Amino acid sequence: MKFLQIALWILLLVPTWSIAETDGNEFLEMMQHPKGRDATQPFIDDVWARWNNGLFCIPEENIQDATHAVVLEYLETHPEILFRPRRYVIVQALRSGFPCTKGGASQ
């Protein structure tokens, strides 16, 4: 019986954890803050480290400067996707800014 209660509590908490991710609006606000770069770059780094040379192809030099600038510009110019989760908007921004050729190399 105790195991069933614990399992039920875990199932009730899991949806709460998935809702906790910020959306594009909140992420853009964080990026535009004077100290926003330090707060937002780890999220961008996580995305490019997982999917670079797959969903997008980022050149090896100045990755953090390039990715931050591309994501910020994309979010500022695409308000229609800002309701989406943070990770989604970062992926879309990087795909737009760093498309891959058929061979997987950056253009």
C-alpha cells in the first residue's frame, strides 16, 4: 500500500516538473537583461552540445558569441513562437542561424 502511495505521488509530480521549463517569452526577457548572458548561455550551450552537427552545424570558432547572438536575434524577430518551451525556441533559432548542408558541414 505504501509503495502505491509513493508511486501515485511521483506520477502527480512528474507533470509539474515538465511545466517548469521557461518559455520563449521568459527566455527572451532573460537574454535582454544586462546580466542575461551569464544566465542564458548555459541553456544555449546545452542545446548546441547535444545536437550540433545533427540539427544544425555551428562552426567551431566563437561558438558562445555566435550562438548567443543568433538566438537573441531570432527570438526578437519571431514573436509568434515565443509561447513555445525554451529548448524548442533555442533549437529553432540555431537551425535557422546555422543550417547544415547535406554532408553535415556548415554552409
